[in-house]
Amino acid sequence: MIDSHLHLWTLDTFVTGGARPYSWLGPQHGALFRSYGEDEAHEVLDAAGARGAVLVQADDTEADTEAMLAVAARNSWVLGVAGWVRLESPTEAAEQLARFGAHPVFKGVRHLIHEDPRADFLHLPAVRESLALVAGRGLAFDVPDAFPRHLGSAVRLAREMPQLTIVLDHLGKPPLADPGAMDSWHADFRSLGRQPNAVAKLSGLHVPGVEYSADSLLTLFESALEAFGPERLMIGGDWPVSTLGAPYGRTLDVLLELVSTLSPAEQDAVLEGTAIRTYGLAPHAGA
């Protein structure tokens, strides 16, 4: 198995005065408000039997991307990095893409759109110009926590930029605790699934007030299969964020129980094949 969604951060990088890295993260996040480094990540991956992971940005800063690339240079279990570039500035984005692209492990781009005040971020002309550069380099574009503000925007983006591979993180964050809102999520989710350049991650599905179990997620899993098929789904642990809902092993066990209902070929797609194809990972690389 390849974990397609894993984060790292080091609170030693916090500074006094001015903007600080990981500004979304604070004491209110409890156990998350500490450093999560490469050695601990490798331990949890190894214990779960994952042979490698894709590191995904957790901050809209160059420093976060550079830190992940440095970890990748030291660790063969890092199979890919989805980092950040300044999408609203095509000139800067081009320079960053060229610089980060010198690292073979740089495989994708992500922006914390759910933390960005601009609801139309994905439709800004400058952002579209930068995303064309991302597509031109064969990189994937991860879209986090899309529902409700950005899931419809992701559908439009996929339609209007068919050359761009769009990765929907956490199935777009379905509002499992709100049956009424789920109807809206379903409509946009199915629409995105109809776009052949879109894939989705089975990750980040811990929802307060909703039991985290294979039984409680079965209907959601079936919806994901119907919309994307196993060949466009990939598994991700969302460590360490997911530890607020369950230990890493439990998080994966629930997902693996769902995936085990598929045929061997379909399981291979969800567990590794989709991630390898989407991010251009070496099929036999890793720890």
C-alpha cells in the first residue's frame, strides 16, 4: 500500500512577530499542536505495512515545500511531494515550479483553499494561468476540503481545464452529520466523477458525531465507487490530522476493510495503482 496523503510539520519553525508558518494550527487543536517529523511518520507507516507515502503540503509557504523535499532527499519511503506554489502570481509560480521541479520527487501542487478568504480562488485568471503551467509539467493539483465552497468550483475547473489532473482530497469532505447537506455534496461529487481528469482520495473521513467504522462509511464508499470507480480512487491516512479521530492503524484498518470487498485488481488500483498513475510515482520505489 502507498499512503497518498501524509503531512509533516515542525513547530520549531514558528517565529515571533509577523506571519508565522502553519498559522491555522494552534493550541485549540490539542494533540496536533506539536511537531510531527519524518522518523515518527516512518514508524507509523512501517507498523501499518505501508511501503511509502506522498507528502502533502500543510502550509501555503515555500518553507513547507522545501522541508518536505529535504525529508524526501533523506528517506526513500517518500515517493512523492505535493507542495505549494504561489498560484495567484504566474511569474512566481513558474519560477517555483522550475526550482521545485528539479527534485524528481516533486509530483503535485496544493493550496489551502479552505483557509483562503477568496471563494472564487479557483477561477481567478492568474490562478488559471498558473494551473496551466502545473498541467504543462504533468503535475497533479490537489483540492482540499472542497465542500461546500469549492466542490462546485472543482467541477467547473475540471471541465474547463481537461489537461489538468485534479485530485479531490478527502472525497471533498462529505457532510456526513448533515443529511440535508449530503444531497448537495452528492450532486457535485457525482459531477466531478464524470470528469475523466479527476481522481479522489479515500482519506480524512473522520467526522465529529459520526461513528468511524466500515459499516458507517459503506454507503459513502459505494458512492465513491459509483462516481469514480476504483481506477480513480486512492487510499490516504491523512496522518497526523486523522489521529484526532482514531490512531493511524485504526484509520487505515477501516479503509482497508472497505477496500477488501473489491476484486484483487480493483484493490491494487485503490491501494497503489491510482496513486502511481496520478502522481507519476516509480512503481517499485520506496522503503
